[in-house]
Amino acid sequence: MEVGPAPVSSNVRGHRFVLGLYVILVAAAGTAGFLAGTFVRDLTAPRFLFVIPFPATPVGFAAYGALTIALVLGLPLVLVVYVSSELDDDAV
């Protein structure tokens, strides 16, 4: 009895895991921003991308934290998805 290679499975579970992890990290950054805005006093208003001002309120810091992490993690993630979709599996 010869054992062959494992059957090829879909990569959907991996994509869902990465997307779920991304959403969790963005939510954690938003929560941390909200908590910082709530409990830390005398904070100056943040500026998203050094241009767009946010209010120095818990909601402003939550939005700033979530948007910043979404951008910092999202751009490389989009690049990896694009490169991996364009990569020819036969060339490797």
C-alpha cells in the first residue's frame, strides 16, 4: 500500500485567519486609543497622517488608533496578497 501526497486543500481558512487577525488587531488599537483618551489627561489632539486632526476625546483617539493600525498593517497585507496572487506556482 503506497501512501501518496496529501490532497491539496483550499487556502480559504488561511485567508480567513489573516483577515480575522487583522480585524482583531485594528479593534485592539481602537480600544487602546479609547482607553488612553479616557484615562490619560492633558493629551494633545492627534493628527492622522500628520494632516487630518482628530479631537482629543476618547472617540477621537479610538478612531486615530484604529485607522493608523489599519493603514500600517493593511498596506503591506494588500501588497502580499497582490504579489502572492501574481506569483506563478509553476515557476518555483
